[in-house]
Amino acid sequence: MPPGRVAALADAIRTVAPLDAPADVRLHQFFRARKQMGRQDRAFVAEGVFAFLRHKRSIETLAATQDPRRLALATLVREMGKSVREIDAALSVDEREWLAAFKSRIATPLPEAVAAELPDWLWDRLGETMGAAGREAFARSAREPAPLDLRVNALKATRVDALAQLRGDGYAVEPTPYSPWGLRVSGRPALAQHPWFVDGSIEVQDEGSQLVAFLVAPRRGEMVVDFCAGAGGKTLALGVLMRSQGRLYAFDTVDKRLQNLKPRLARSGLSNVHPQLIAHERDTKIKRLAGKVDRVLVDAPCTGTGTLRRNPDLKWRNQPVDVAELAAKQAAILASAATLVKPGGRVVYATCSVLPEENERIVEAFLAAHPGFGLGDATAELARAGIPLATGPTLVLSTATHGCDAFYAAILERVK
């Protein structure tokens, strides 16, 4: 292995390890400052950084150091399957000796939370809510890299045609088991320049995220709001369900997210989506729509504990205080979003969290405080869309069980 690759991985770990920003943001900055780096080198560094983040706790424990260079060497040997001989050209005498000692410790038994690659507080909390077996299954699935899920844009293509096209182009791809629009691609293919991606026939979107849109179940001609639209993955899925008819508002408090939606929207072929920047959940743009909206999606900001395969840095960046702060924000956002709904309409509250504080407790408190709303049946709604997935009245997706990101979603229907 070229010494430059090892050095680049060490530098990237040094950039990301402080956890002072999302890992993908720091990695993007790292690559932008090294425009001369080739595509294969970038892919190697990105794979190494995320392998380190997935196994950060055990690597640091066994390595007994915070030195980025040695953490990179430990990641290469323990997580990326490289032999000491393969990287020998990049090693100093001291590093060879250190790696030999590190390898001798790899089989050392580790405390449960360390072996599970979770912080103590989250390990303990998951044990309380999932039990020992559920917690172990969660931890095991969270350590695995996520596949690439795609959503076929039903306005432009069918899944059958997309599947045939991608297979013909040499991609290892299968239909997702639940979403009728979903495709799951193995490996880490570069699809950004694929003609079907460029023209909006396929979009990157996790299957769980696709299923949430089917719970909103917007109809043609309705007025719909995506209350926390972000970069708009669910917004675009809602627009397709509406067949580009009616009016679909995409609200967000961060302009950059809405700017990121614009090229995706242009590719999608949708004409009914209206991005709207809001200052907060009490913005006057929201008040003007009070009691007028048929469907509202609240994809609430959350800890993201259901997306640890994709965002392993969240394990280390989240703290218990963040859960409490987010829960307060989630409750306020849901209460505000509910004011938009007309009688007979619905709010779908969703998170990509596995913590009850962000899910069931938010919904229970909302229903207790809003007697005009009742809990709908997620299983029945999915069945109406031809999706045979039964998780009870609410949608509860598990990476270990369902293979997609973990999601929670509840249908809240305004009955009066």
C-alpha cells in the first residue's frame, strides 16, 4: 500500500475525530482541500474514516491512544482486513513494533458497551427499552455499513424497468422488500452521473423514509405540508403520490437545506412543490395556513439513532442532554404543525430515532393534550397501499429486522 494512502487516512481521522461537526461535512471539507486526490484514494479514505467511526470505542480502547496515525493503522489492520505486510512500506520501526503489540491485544475481552461500539449512556438506555436481546441485535446491525437504497420516481419510470436497466449496467441490485418504489444496491457504486439519476428517474432514499411517505397518503389536489423538509427526500416522494397535483409546501428553518432541494426538485419533474423558508415553528407563514391543510408530515429533528449505519458519528456526538432538548423541540414542532390540519385531516409524526423519549412519549403527550386528535392505524394505511408490513398501530422499523434505517411514525388524525 502506498505510504501516501496511510498518511491521508491518518489526516482524515485527525480532521473528523474531534466530532465538532457531522463527519460527512468534515470529510467533504477534507477532500475539497485536496482536489488532487484521485477517486480511488478518496473512496479508500472515506471507507477508512467510517470504519473507524463505527468501531471507534473498541479501537481506541485496544490501541490505548488518541494518536490519529496509530488509530488509522489500527483501523486498517482490525477493520479493513489489511495485513501488516501490506502496509509495511508505510511503517516506521516503532510503528511495526506498536502494531505487533496491538494485534496481540485484538482478542482481549472488552466490556459490553465497548464491544457493542456504543457509549455507556446509550447502551444502558437501550437495555431498558429493548431488553438484552433487542439491544444486542440493534448494536450488531448499527455496526454494519448501510447499503444504497434508491427510490424509483413513479412519474418517470417503473421499478421493473429501473431494475432491468441497472442490472444491465452491471450493478448488483434487488427490489426492497416493502416499498414498491425501492431498489437496494450492493457495494458503494457511484451513481451520480448515471443517466437515470441525472434525469430524476431514480433518487437516493432509504426504504424506511419511503414508507413514511405512504403513511401520509396524500391525494391528488390536496394541500400538503412537509413541515421539516430538509433536503426534500420525503417531499419528493409525497409529490409523486400526489401525481404532481395540488399544493405541497416544503418548510424548513435552514435555507441551505432548501437550496439543496432545488436541483433534486428540478430533476423530479414535479410542479406542485413550493419550498418555504421559515424562522421557527410559529412563523407567520404557518399561521396563514391554520386549519386549511389536508396532510402534514412532521419528520422531526432527532438524535438519528436509527441511522447509525450511515451516520456512526452520531453515537459519539449525542449526549443525554441532547435527548431532553430535542424532545422539547419535537413536542413544540408537533403542536404547531397540528394547528394546520383541517377536520378530517392528519399529521404524521416521524423520527429516525429508536428512543421512546422522542417517539411514543411525544405522541402520548400530544394526544393527551389534544383531544381533537386520535391515533390512526399505520398497518392499515400501508395495507391500503399494497404494502404487507404490520408493526401495529404505529410504524416501528428496525434495522436488524427490516434492513432499512430505523424509523418511528404515528398517524394523528383530526377527528373534530
